[in-house]
Amino acid sequence: MSPWSKGDHASLRLIAGATAASGKQRVGVEIVMTPGYKTYWRSPGDFGLPPVFDWTGSTNVGGLDVRWPAPERFQDANGYSIGYVGEVVIPVSVQPVDPAKPVMLVLKLDYAVCEKICIPVRGEARLWLEPGVTSVSSPRLESFEARVPKPVTLGPHKEKISILEAKLDEGAIDPGLRLVLQGPAESMVQDVFIEGAGMWSFGKPTLSRQADGTTVALLRIAERPKGSAGPVPFIITVRGKPGAIETRLDLDIPAAKP
């Protein structure tokens, strides 16, 4: 692990896990905050700033995949924000250019922490990774890797929450998206986050448990890009039990009424 990079109400460091069977290096960006403070997800909601990663200066790095643990939703007088309270480890998969050689990982991270007002923070960390190390154990990293949503396709799945249907809810007073969700026994849908390219923004979902065991989620469209219509790509993240899931799909969105 790297030394801590300390800022106002937050500290950051890099921690390493065992090399994956694929040869990728497993790393976590750990952020620990003063009690009561939070930081933001890749899509921060109505306010806040998403973290900005700068890996300039890293060596023997051919690719990086930042994998986000399922976030929480927070409410205040200004609306909703989305992120993590108190602490988070953001897993990163690092593909070396040459798997037989070490990796030097150099990170500059601009992020924000917030209690009642948001404070910008910059953290800097370096971590040397030896190739093929499988004996390293990092329970902190592993616990947050387990919170990363599992990718699923549209349709039923036996052991995961499933998205059975996703479509525009044209009959609602406020236009929005309607999702039909299903899970194994004792499953629970806690929240739904929808991301779309451009200025798409959705409200907090209204969740209704149905007699057949499915859950209907209705999400009002709060904002949409001007002139958007046709097949639109979205990322749908569902937080719940037994675990979070994520699906990427295109929805046919008609043009907004004048």
C-alpha cells in the first residue's frame, strides 16, 4: 500500500491485491473521510463533482478499468446526490503492457468531499506492483470488489436481481422510465440509478412490490438533452440484495412533445 495522501477532511492511498488469473493487477483507490462527510460516484446526482483520475506518469500500463461499488443516495434541500459516506475503496484493474515486468502506478485524483458544503481535494499516490504476486491478501479491497454491480443482460436470472422490462412510461403524468425487476427468494430492490449520455437526469425511483413478486420502479425524467430521440444508450444500476447488478441497453425514446 502507498502512504496516505492527506487533504481537508479526507485521505487517499492505493492498496494492492493479488494478481488476477488473467494477469491483470488488482488495485484499490481507498478514500477515508471525516465522520459525516461523503464523496461522489461517477454520476454525482443533482449536485457534487465526480472524481477525476489522472494516471499520467504510470509505467508499463496498457489499460485501466475503474470499477465502481454500488453507491448510496443522499437528500438535502438542493435535491439528491449519489456517492459514498465515510469511506470507499474504488477497485481498479490494471493491464500491464508486459506482464513479466513491474508496474509503477502513479495517481493524481481530484475529488470532492461534502458535509454541508463541498470541499475540493487533490490526492496523489504511487504504488510499485511486482508481476505475478498471488500471495497478497487485501480484505479491504476484496470487500469493496464484492460491492461492484454484476453485469447482466435484460431478462431473468436465477441467482441475481433481474431487469425483466425497461420502457418509457408514456401514461404517467410526468414522463419517465418504467422498469420491472425480479429477484430470487428474499431479494430486495433498494434503489435504481440510470445514466444516459449528455444531460439525462432521473429522479428517485418509486418502488412498488407486486403480487407476483416482481418490483416495478418508476423514474421521472428530470432533464433530457434537447432533441434527443430514437435509440438512446443507458446504464441501469440496481442496488439491492443479494447484490447489485448493472445492465447496458438502448431504449427507443420518442421525441419530446413541444
